[in-house]
Amino acid sequence: MPLVFPLVFASFLFATGVYGVLARRNAVMVLMSIELMLNAVNVNLVAFNAYLQDKLATGQVFALFVIAVAAAEVGIGLAIVLLIFRNRETVNLDEVDLLRW
Amino acid sequence: MLELAWIVPALTLAAWAVVLLVGKRLPDGGSWVGIVAVGVGFVVSVVILAQIAGGAGPYSASIDWAPFGPGLQIPLGMTVNGLSAVLLVVVTTVSLLVQIYSTAYMRGDERYTFYFSNLSLFTAAMLGVVLSDNLIILLIGWEVMGLCSYLLIGHWWEDRVNSSAAIKAFLMTRVGDVGFLFGIIVLFWQVRSFEISRIVEAVAGGRISGGTVTLAAVLVFCGAIGKSAQFPLHTWLPDAMAGPTPVSALIHAATMVAAGVFLVARLYPVFEASAAAMNEIAVIAAVTMLISALLALVQDDIKRVLAYSTVSQLAYMMAALGVGGYTAGIFHLFTHAFFKALLFLGAGSIIHAVHSNNMSEMGGLRRSMPTTFWTFLVGSLALVGIPPLAGFWSKDEILHDAYVAGFGPGEPGLLTSQGVAQVVFVTGMLTVFLTALYVGRMLWLTFAGAYRGQGHPHEPPPAMTFPLVLLAGGAVVAGFANSPLAGEGGLAAWIAPADAPRPGIAEIDVPVAVASILIALAGLALATRWYRGGLPEREPLARAPLLYRTLQHAYWLDDLYDAVVVRPVRGTLARLAYQFDQRVIDGAVNGAGTGTRRLSRTLRYLQTGQAQWYAAALFLGVIGVALVFTRLAGG
């Protein structure tokens, strides 16, 4: 399989994630979009690992790390969203501007 | 003992710190700390001088103090030779007696402790100058003396006159110091060392061109002009009499003003190598001795008489150096320190009794203050140069040297021109007459006739009369140090450079001595004629109105300086500097502050709290950076 297929796929996935992060107002959707971006990166890592035929499988190992970190990040992120909802009755990011001038 | 000489300034410096820090909690305001320190210093100094007189060689030692890399080392070192040993004894003697005197004179003063700490610091600085083996340490001591002079002249600063006098003294000596600093730079630039011995070696070895030596000598002499109050920078010294009288005795008669003479003597080979510098010294000294002796004739303030007398006597020392009389100049410094300190302390005890500086409010004090009178008389006659008192021996030697340089064969290798030496000799003789005249006037107006002041003057406490008596003893015997009586081991032998031939027995130049004694007696006789009847209704000198007015206005020199320097500086220049400071310097500082505040007031609206805006900016930034790097990498 040529390298370009997974790369193009990963680009689309990443672009979708960026769009979601920037355009979505719901905090849960933004968190999910971040996951999309992370997975696009994972696809790249694995693809290059296969392409370069790395004996140590660094790309795959790194992808596993990213998945683990992403799981932790989602755990904290959802906890924050939950607390915001409890306090302010909203998960709309436009209305959560506590740290402003 | 020579290697312990550093202990003398170190002790007084320590005394300064102790008195300044804890003096107020010590009994008697800590005044005894300085007295003990300088007393020990005095004993050490006397032992050192005795050893030098016994033939102990010069001793030098130094430690690396401030290494600025190769080629620029500033050592902290000392040189003990005959010259510095003589000065050590003079400074510690006068300082010791002045401090003892001050315990009575300044009793009850509100800044008693501060006053004594300053005396100690001053003494330490002068001793540092005397012992220093390099010009940087010498300059540091020199400037600290300027500071102490400022603090002590302005001791009673509540009175505006006193603080102005302090500022004047500080600034006028600074004018000379600028020249001195440039002189040091010139010497360093040529010799690559600040050490006096190296500089002297380089000059003696002919390694410096004649023009440069002249430049350096003239610049260094500027410092001496300022410190030793020579024309045209002499006007600060009479005003410096605003300070307490013991300070005048210590600083403005016996020690600090002698530093200028000492400096010229210390660097004498540099001056000797330049005809222009020698002539300059001689001419300035001749002018100074004459004009200041004339000024002393018309003063009413007894301290101002003595101040002008000091200027005139310092000019004698300078004149001696200018005509090649190295020994004579130092000898006069030595004797003058005793009798001038005596006269100032005597004047102090008179002022203490009369509560006025003005001779018009004195008179008839001979009966009420016998000790002061007799000691003052001894000091006065020593100043006039009546044998066998101290002033006679040294002044005779100066006049003899001027005569030999002007009319005789002259010292071999002396570069001073004959004409200049003749001028020095003639003005010297004339000044002997004027000295006798103003001293006679001072004596008659102060001690003879009827008392014109208020209250009942009485003799001061023993702490004040005791130094007077001791100094009077010094004023009697100090002159024998370089007289035929001293034999071959006199002052000339102590201070002679190590490589010079051993000087023989000092001789009296009988014709010159007789002439000067006769002239002095004539001056005293004229003073007697004019002032025996007490305060004349009209000063006899006023019969020459133009001269009298010129003298009363001190040649209008202060007015000249006021018009040429003080007013432009305080008016235009000060206003410009103020505006520059306010607008440009402060403007830049304040502008930085207000500019930042205004900018941040606008920029803070960027912090919206909208996380998605931040993310958008982040992505745009990443894209921008990526673009830049790909462009750069792709060429």
C-alpha cells in the first residue's frame, strides 16, 4: 500500500478535528474533535512505521503512548466539563469565559 | 619598625569607624578613641623618624589590591622614606594636639562625636597620602581629605555662610584635582604604572619626552595649586575659616594644605626634569606669597589674617621647590606646621574667650590671657623669622636657595631660569617685610591697648593651653632640625633621596640672614608705629585708597569668579542641565512607564477568555511558522 493513502486519510481526519475544535460550541464535541486529531497523528505514526520498516517499531510504540495519554486527557477533560455543567448549567464554550480581562 | 608604618593610618581609620558607629554610646562622645589611636601613631612615627635619622634605608611594601588584568595593576602599598617619616611626625603631632584641644573647644557641641570621627578620618587620609607608594592610593587619600575638609568647614552648617564656604572649598580644590587626575593619566600612559618609584625612574632615565614630562608636571601641579591654595585658586582658604578653629589649625594650616607641597616634593624628579614646570611653580609661588601677604594686612578677622598668612607661607614652600630648594621647602613645611598650628590654636583660645573673630573687638588680652599671649608671641615671631625660632631657619634657607639660583652659580642641573629665581628672591624679601607688618598688626591689635569687646575674657581650660605650650616648644626647637646645631644628621640628611650624596652640615647664609632679619624688624617697627595705640580710627594703609580698596575686595577675584564661572553655571548651565534631566532623562523613564500602560490598556482586550479563539490563533501561528520554515528551507 502506498504511503500516500494513509497520509491523505490522516490529513482529512486531522482537518475534521481542527474544524470541530474551532467551530463546535459544545465542550463534549470539542473534546471528541481533539480525539480525532490525536488519532490522525496515530495513523501517521503507524503508517511511517510500516513504511520505514522500523525493527524497533518505534512508531507503533509511540502510538500506544498517545492512546494512553489521550485516555487520561479525556478523563480529566470530561471531569472538567461535568463540573462546569454543575456550576453553570451549560457546556457551551462561548459562555465559559471565566479567564478574561 | 619601618615595616609597621601602615599601622599609623590603619589605627586612625579604625578610630574613625569606631567613633562614627558607636561613638555616641562611649563616654565623652568617643573623643578619646581618636586621641589614643593618633597617640599610638605618634609614638610609632617618632620611632620611625628616629630610625630613618639613624640611617635606616627606605622601606617599600605592597600587596596586589585591584588587578585589572595584565598591564593595569593597582597595588596597595606604602613607601617609608625620610620625607614620609617627617610628614608622619608632623601630621600625628598636630592631629594629636588638635584633638586634645578640641575636647575642650568643642565641648557641648551637638555634633561633637561626628566632629571627632571626621578628625580621625582626615588624619587617616593624610597619613595615607604620605605613605602611599602609588598615585591612585595617593589620589584616594587626597580626595577623602577634600571630603573631610568639606564636612568640617561646614560643621556648623545651619549658618548659610558656613555651608557655602564648605561647598566653595570643595569645588575649588576639585578644579585643581581634575588637572591632577589628568596628570596621573598622562604619567600612566607613558610609564604604564602608577607607582611613584617607577615614574621617577622613567623620568630620570629619560624614557619620556620632554614635552610630555612638562605636560604631566603642569597637570599634577594643578592639583597642588588647588590643595595648597596657590594663586589663582587660593580664595577658598580664607573662606574655609568658617569651620571650627581647631579644624583650621589641623587642616588649613598644618597638614592638608601641605599635601600640595608634599605632592610636588614626592614627584620632585618629574618637576625637576622640566624647565617650564619649575618656572611655573616659582612664578605662581612668587605671585601668591606677595598678594596673600598684602591681603593679610587689611583683614579684621584674626583667622583670616592667619589664613592669608598660611597661603603666603605655603607659597614660600612652593617657591623653594621651584628654585631647586627641595630640603628648604620640606624644612619650611616642617617648621610651619608647628608655629601655624600654634597660632591657629592660640587664635581659637582667644575666640573662645572673646566670642568674636574680629580684632576690632579684642585688645588688651595680654593681661587676661598670659599663657595664650606668650605662646602666641612665640608663634608669631617664628612666623616672622626672628632667630632662633623655627621660622627663621627654614625661611633663611629658602631665601638662600633663591639667592643662589638667581644671583649665584645655582645648583648644577637646575632648570629654573635665573630671572625667575631673582623674582622669587626679591618677592621673598618683600614678603618678609609684609609678614612682619601683618603679624605686628595682629599682635598689637589683639594683645595690646584696652579691651574693646564685651564680657571678661579669661584663660581657657588646660586641655587648650597644654597643646599651646607644647607647640610653642616645637616652634622654638623645630628649626634646629636643619641648623648648624644639628650637625650632619639634620633634616636634610633624613629626607635626601637614597642615591643623592649625603648633605653636609647646614650653613647659614649670613648676608641673606642678616638682611632678612633687618627687613623683618623694620616691618615690626612699622607695625608698632602704626598700631601701638590700639585700633587706629583710619587704617594707615587707607592713605593709598586705590591699593586699600583693591585689597579689601581681595583683588575682586571672587567677583570675577562669580561673574565668569558661578553665575553662568548656576544660571544658564544649571537651567539647561535641569531641563535636560527633567525632559530627556526623566522623560525617557516616565515615557517607558506610561507607554507600557497605554499599550497594555489596548492589548488586554485580546484576552477574551474564549478558548476557541486561542486555539484558532494557535493553529494560524503553526501554519505561519510552517510556511516560513518551508519557504526558508526550500529557498
